[in-house]
Amino acid sequence: MRQIISTLFLVLIVTGLNAQMAVYRDTLPVYESGVKLLSPWAGGLNYSSFSPIDLNFDGKNDIVAFDKVCNSGGKLRAFLNIGSPGVAKYKHSPEYQDKLPSLIEWALFFDYDADGKSDIFTYTTGGIKVFKNTSTASTVSFSLTSSLLVSDYNPTGTPNVSNIPCNPVGLPGIGDIDGDGDLDILTFSVGSGLKIEYHKNMSMELYGNASSLVFKMIDDCWGDMQENSCVVYLSTCPYPKLYNTLVNGNASKIAHSGSCIMCIDNDGDGDKDLVLGDVSCTTVEYVDNVGASSNAHIGDTTKLYPNYPSKGNTTVIKMNSFPCTYHLDVDNDGKKDLLASPNIVAGAENYQSVWYYKNTSSTPAVNFIIQKKNFLQEDMIEVGEGAYPVLFDADADGKKDLIVGNLGYYSVNTNISRLAYYRNIGTNTAPSFSLITKDYQGLSSYNLYSMAPTFGDLDNDGDLDLIIGSTNGRVHYFQNLAGVGNPAVFGNYQSNYQNILGSNFVYPQLFDVDKNGTLDLLLGSQNGRISYWKNTGNVAFPSFTSQSTFLGGVDVRPYGYSSGYSMSYMYRDAGVTKLIVGSESGNLYLYDNIDGNVLGTYNRVDTTLFKLNEGARSAPCFEDITNDGKRDLVLGNQAGGLAFFNSTNIYGVGINEILTNSNVSVYPNPCNEKLTVSINDNTYKEHTLKLIDVLGKEVYSVNTYNKAIEINCSNFSKGIYVMILSSKNDNYHDIITKKIIIN
């Protein structure tokens, strides 16, 4: 067998098989304040809801966050629970999130059928749809079980069935309101939009189990309260209850303008109290149920939550806009804790927008105490709102550092834009990054809003100068005064450089578009197009002249959208010019047919390049980070985080990766501790995995039926290895090779 593998190794070296351009999800070590980040490339979080789900069937609930970023519908991110009892510790797990269904606007996970697996309640036109969790221990899967939840609005007479209203802005209250074992729904009513409707699930009454979603609206003014403009009005409905008997069924009816409802038994008395958030409010509103589970009556309310009934034992939930809360056991102690985050798409806390309150109570009543305001965010690259990555050797040590621009870090009703500087403290082939500052060279003092950087030698002195694009369509110039071989020092600031003007929110790139030896300027923008400014000067004295405001016919606006947020990365592959464009939707677009046709129409090769979508307003940097001769991808997004994807083309030792099976994940790579090979395909029954060093020597081999294979990287010398995975089913073998870096 060793002879066969060695022969395969040599054949691959000689033949250099031509694989299609591809990248795979990977990770590189990142440090902040000397601490290694657990999930550096998780992609950031801004305005998120949080739900528990056991993704890997280990008996511990993991967390799925639905980040409500921009207008592209939102983004799911999964975090595996790796904490011990009493310890809140989670690691980003993209191999699970990529298996979740595509959702829009909002998502909450609840186990409606009591099978021990969390199902998904999410938005659809007119209200709520539900996906049933059909996962097994070897694969994550969901199936649509209800395309629109409906309720009988005349429970005591002739059925009058209509949709349960919920709009894309708010979140319904989902919980066992009456204590009978199935999940009921609370949602703000149509019409006045001030009262809460109670939709009782009749599954237990009809079938004796919780397997169904059959609702009757038995109370159109739950709790005898109304909420309007951040004020709760008590005893505003008839008491005892009067039931509504007639509504007009209409799947497009409009509900409350935007509120979130969280059901919680705050005082441990067996009935549900509520925590309410509203789109126009800066605090949440707690309402205390002094009635019963079958007959709610709100007797008290406060904006000081979670300080209730005491008034000052912890930090009050107060955010710039629309805070919402989520009730789940975060630290594995068997008691549900509290998370709070804004539920809006802009203009609120962003890099510290996940507030974690631990439940310290020893009784059924809760006692939430603030722990941190950046839960999960502390473990990842998080630069607030928007992330625009570029690679630049800031310290002149010959290694590429990471500079990340942004729309801003939230601070007192506004965003402050900055450049973050992560220094490469690794090697040229195995980079790792350490945060030096989140305000590189104090450039925030220039008060540029939305700082998108690009570097290039504009004065022909051998070092790279800096151009920053901003929200008003202008670009700004900073000359590098350091000289060749010295760490960069930027000065001689020129605002509104050469009166260059693009559309709003410009994202610049310096690149020799026409191959004449001088750097030209490309400007992506909010309008989804790219403008081209040709350098009509020379290498030492550039002069930029507008050539096109619609370069190549590129337009990345999603269908029906007025904005596209194009972010360009032009590059050359074997002498051929290509263009990758990030977009509002999060998809990456690829164009070619540029050479000899600069001002013509480009060929759109792909609208979903690499099949990746890491969230809205994708910002690509497609450059060789590991110095293996192939480009890697750093991808920013509006949530203020980054994802990293390594190349899958020819190895530095002359071997191609063969990636015929997208159901195989290998992470982290490079590896210095534990390498995991995850096989998400039930058709394969037996696997053989081998590691081969650069001399063709087999250093590791295992045969297994397991779907997850773990390798201790510390057992091997640092360097480059080839992983060969042979998987077989009843019909054929599949051979997959990957380059593995051990550092």
C-alpha cells in the first residue's frame, strides 16, 4: 500500500493535474492582547438572535446566531458548545452552519414536537413558517413542515382560519404559555397593533402529544395590556377575558410595526411573564404576570430589567435601538441565562452587541447578572460594522500583515471609522496575526466615515502609499514617508484627492488596469457598479482621469434592490486579468474578457463564485497569503468580521488537491494542535486516511468507519504534508487529497 501511495504522490508531482479555481474554508491563528482567539474567522456579529440546538448530538446545546445584517435577509452562524459545567465556551463551527436552511429576516429555534431536537421558526410573507429538525448523529438536516402557520380566529363557532401575523421586523413569543406541553405563540395583533394575540396550540388536546402545529386564537388581548411607543398600559382590556370572534383572513396583513416578545417565568410561579423590545425603544420592557397560565393578567412593568423586583443589582439592558432578549443556558449549569442584542440592521451597538447575563439564582426565580457585552465576539476578529480587508507589509519585515477598514465602531449614537492592524507574527508560509491596534496610525482623527483602504506606490519611491475611500464618494491620500525597508509612516494627507468622485460609499483599489505600468484606480460603490479612473500621469506623478462610471457593464445589485455595494478585487492569473466583485447580497461575482477590452463589456463568469456567502456586503481580498504560489481569500462582511479560505490548487510541492466531494471538511489548517477531518456523507461506509510527507513517506494511516477523524498534529514535525482520504461505498471509491500545514 505504501508503494501505491508513493507512486500516486510521484504521479501527482509529475502530471500537475489541472483543477478548477477553488478555495476551501480554513483558519489561521490570530491573537489579541496575547490571547489566541478561539474563532478568529467566524465572520463577526452585529444584530443577532440566539437559539439553542444540539448540532453534534453530544448532549450539550450549541448556539445558532441569526445576524440581521443589511437587506440581504440575514446570516446564520453556528457555535459548538465546548464548555464544561459552569463554563461558557463556544467555537465557531461552519461545517454545521453550512447545513442549515437558507432563512430570511429572523429565526428562532424551539423543539415544537418534543423529540429533543430544536426546530426552526422563521419569517415568511404573511407570518411564520416552520422547519422540522430531521438531523441524525451523522448529518444536520431540516425539512419544511409548515409554509405558513395559521390559526382559527373563531374558536367557539364556525372556523375562521387565517395566518398568525408576524412581520419581518419583529419576533413572536414562542413558549408553552398554558403549561400543557406544546408550544403556543404570542404575537402583536393587526389593526391597532397594540395588543398581544394568544394563539393556543391544540396539539395536546387533539392528539395527546406535541407533534402538531394546530392553533386557535383564544385571546386577542393577552395579559390585559397594550404596548405603544415604549410604554406598557395596564388593565386596558376586559377582565376576565373576552374573545375575538371574527377576523378577515389575509396572508399579507400587516402586524405590529416591530416588537420582539420573549416568554419567561421570571418569578418561578408557573406562568409566563414577558420581556418586550420595540423598534423605537432603547430599553426592554418587562411585564409581570400576576394572573395564571390559563388567564394572564399583567400587574406590573419596568424598564429597568433585569433589575426586577430589585432595582439596582446589575446593568440595565439599554442599547441605542431595539434591544431584544433570548433565554437559554449559556454556561452549562442547568439554568437558563439571558442574552441581549439589538434587532435592527444599522445604528446600534455592533462590536459589543451581545450582552451575556448569567442566572445566579438558586431558586426557580431568575437573577441575571451581567458578565460581558461581547459574548462570542471576544473570540473572533470583530471590527464593528463593515469589514474591508487588505494585505500590506506595514512593518517592512517581508511578511504580509492584515489591515481591516470598517464602516465604524459604534460609540454614542454614531460610528467611528478606523483601520485595524493585525501584524503577521508567523512565517511567510505559515502566517499568524496579532492585533497591534484598532486605530492604525491614529487615522480615525481625520474623521473619515467608512474607511476602505488600498495601497500602492504612487510616488515611485519604493514604498506603498495609502488611499482611503469614504461614504461621500471621495477618496483621500496619505503618502508613506518611511522610505524603502522601514515600517510605514503616513502623512501629507490630501483630502478629496484630485477631486476624484464616485458614488456613495466608495471602495477603492489601486491596480494597473490597462497594463501600461502605472497604477489606475477602481471605485466600487453603493450603486453596485464600478467606476474607472485611468492614471494619465506617470509612475511618480499620477493624474487620475475618469474613463467610465459603469466599467465593464458590472452591476451586482440583487434583483429588486436599488443598492449593490460593489467591492472590487482585480488581479492577474497567468497574465490574464480577472475581476472579483463583492456585493450587497454577499455573493461574489467573477468577470473576465478584460484584456484588450478595458472599456468594453466584461464577461460575467459566475455570480456565486466559490459557492460562498459569508454575509451581506462581501469584501474580497484574493491574494497569496501562504506563499505557496496560489491565491487565498480573506472575505469581509457587514457584520464586521472576516472569513478565511485557503487555495485548493497546486501544492507548493507540486501536487494538486483533488476535491471531488464537497461533503468533506478539514480544519484547522494550518494545524498545531488537533486536525479534524469531517465526512458529512452517509453513502460512504469505510474510510482510509493517510498523511504523506514531502519525501513521499507515509507518516500516518488509519482505517475507520467514523465520520469524524481527529489527528494530533503535535506528533509530527512542522512542514507540509499531503492528506489522502479514500472513501468507498457500494459502487465506487472517492479519493480526495489536501495539503496540510503543520506548524
